[in-house]
Amino acid sequence: MYTKNTKIVCTLGPSSDSFSEITNLIHAGMNVARLNFSHGSYAHHLKIIKNLRKAEKQLGRRIAILQDLQGPKIRLGILPEEGIQIKKGEKLTITTEKIIGERNSKEIIIPIQYKEIVKDAKAKDVLLINDGIIEIKIEKVIKNKLFCRAKTGGLLKSNQGVNSSTASISAKPITEKDKKDLEFGLKNNVDYVALSFVRSPKDIEELRKLITKHKKDTKIVAKIERHEAVKNLEKIIQITDAVMVARGDLGIDIPAAQVPIVQKRMIALANKYAKPVITATQVLQSMVENPIATRAEISDAANAVFDSTDAIMLSNESAVGKYPFKSTATLSKVAITVEKEMERHPEILENIYARRAFGALNATCANACELAKDTSADFIVVYTKSGYTARHVAKYRPFITIITITENESIARELCLTWGLNKIFIHNIKNKGMKKTEEIISFLKKIKKVKKGQRIVIVGSASEQEKIISTYKI
């Protein structure tokens, strides 16, 4: 499964937390393990991390760890155990008071845990409850109460999630729980931290400060699931390290028909800036219960590969589903099949060189890919200190094996999320200029990754003033 270029992120949970299951997922094509901090104890997450590291060592495969912070979930308060059934057109009152909701002969009263809702929401705003199944329109706001009318009926139950596609929720994306979870993650050397409900670049900057405060340089994944984030998309992508198309909450916060459009735009922008992009949510949802995916799900995953996503993510499919191995293997097969066709038919790749937008340094990486194609090179060899050069080579989707050399293990782990970077080696190149090229070739021969007669293109540290592109026949 490691012949694929598109990476797979697997959420680990009760169905996949054991050493044997993690080993199976790595064999099936997992590149990044996601730990969802909306669920599970620290003890459970630590168990997963230890099993991951053990499996890595045994299989000789590097797997990055993505910690996904819960963020500020807005939820209903406590309701009767049987819930409260509401009908379309009925009036109800949503209150921030700490009471148990009730339906009596006069009114329906529903508590909500988020007190600032009375400041953030206004008349004509729409609240979406239980993944958007129930729509509530606000008619007026008085003190700590929202007087509403149900646009659709349904059963309200305790702690159901609340979204709004019209109101701007002021809750900060980083809660006190997130800060404690972050400390745990950084202590256990996670490679990425995903921030939920990002609205603007400022949210990324705040998380960056917290990470720096712990004397770490852990990379950030911005989850795009708010309408405010869609408006600030390019600025967010510029400041973050990676981005996730979080289609679940995004499809509630904006009209569902717009999600595929936003997905394409996000992938294109992330490719432009050489930031890894993850396509997520309900990719193979039916495989939570069934051993095979639907044709529509296969098409959805294939289209993400066609769009040049760096990675595709499994959530419930691998965390709590019945078939975590089969789900992962299915995604791998889709990626391999689509990539072969993209390689055979380059016209499928839409204007890939439009991604060249950054002047001389970035042109180094683009030119290296073109040179490799023109000379029918066997490998593109990238030496990178920060990961910049490797990511900017990969964004041109050369379909030529990329061998990456870096001196930093943390950079090697981060690159597990980037398309096409499967062969990553740790080595400190000490020389400069042409001597650097000679040292790189000597190292490749030593580890037996090149052989006589092969042609390689070498790209050296395009992020520095010193830039090297050279071809070499072994």
C-alpha cells in the first residue's frame, strides 16, 4: 500500500487502539494517526501512542500523530430523559438559565449551555440542532432568552450540538479543556495539533503562542468548519501549517451544496502554498457497519485524489467501525488506482504549474520537477532542513519517486502528511555546493537506494539562498 502518494489519516479509537489493529492499519496504508480529544481519557490516548510507537519500530514505518482538540462545542442543556418532541411551527424559548427543560401546557423551555448565545444571536438568525436535522428561527432576544419558532420538527435531547449558519459565535476556539489536552499532547510529542472551529488567522496565532510557551514547534492543522473561516480562507492557509476540510460541521454552517465548491477551493489554495490538506468526514461512512463502500463513497474519495488532496481522513470508520482495516485498504486502493490514471493522463491535472507563484525560490522546485520529467529521471532527491523544499517539490505532483533527506526526525514525521513523500531518511549533510551533491549521492549509495545506470535530479535547500538543482547518472 506504500506505492500510493495520497496519504491516509486514520482516527484511532476502541476499534483500532490495540497493537495488532494498529499494525494492520499500517499494513493497509495508514500514514497519520488521529487522536480525537472529544472522546477518550488520557490513559486511553497514551495507550494508543505507546502501541503506535511499538508498531512503528517493529514495521520500520514512520507514522505521524495528529492531536485533534475538541474546541468550543455549543450544546443544549439537560432535558427529560425521553427528550422533548417539537413540531414544525411551534414556539419555544431557549434560555441560558441552569434548569431542566420541559414542555408544559403553556410553553416549551429549552436550556442551552453557552451563555453568550444571547449576545451572539439576533432576530432572524437560525439555530441548527443535532447536525442540522432540527432548524430553529429566532424571532426575538430578551435578556437571557431566545424566543424562537421551529422551522422543522424533531426530538430534542440533552447535550445535542448547536450550530448557526447566520450568527457569528464569539466563543474562543481554545477552551480550558483544550489547553490541558494540548499540554498532554505536547508532552507526548504529537506531530500536529488540529484546531477546531477556526475563524481567522488570529486563532492560529493564539495556538502558536501556547505551543511556543511549552518550548515546542509542533505544527498546526486549521480545521475549516465555520462560515467565518471560509471568508478568511486564504489568509488562514497562509499562516497555518496544514488545513483540514472538515465537511461535517462545515456542511451545517454553510449550505451543503457549497461544501464541494469550498473543498475544491481549499485544496487548490493549500496546493498553491504547499500546505498539506486533509479531506475529512464521512468519506466511507457506510463502512462503519458494512464491509464494502458504496459507489458514491468511492467516487467521493476518488474525486478528492483527482483534486490533489494530500490526505484523506477516516473518522468513525476506523475509530469505532466494524471494519477499520478494510476501510483503510479501500482508500489505499482508490488512491493507487486514481494516481495511475493521473500519471497516464497528465491532462487530468488541471493547470498544475499555475501553483508556481512565489518567485525564484519556488521556481527552483518547479524546475526540478520539469527537469526530472524531461530527462526521464528515476528519482527526485530533496535535501531539506525545514520541510519547505520537499513540500514545494511535492505540490507539483511529479509522479516520480521523491527521496527526501533531512537531518531532523520531527521534520521527517511532519512530512508523513505530504503527498508523495514516502521515502524519508535522516542524515546531516555537512558540505556545500557541488560537494553537497557528492555527499548526497554517497549517502544514497550507502543506504542502497540508488543503483548503477539510474538518473536522479537533486534539489538542495530551496528555502535558503544557496539553491542546487543538478542531474546525476549513477
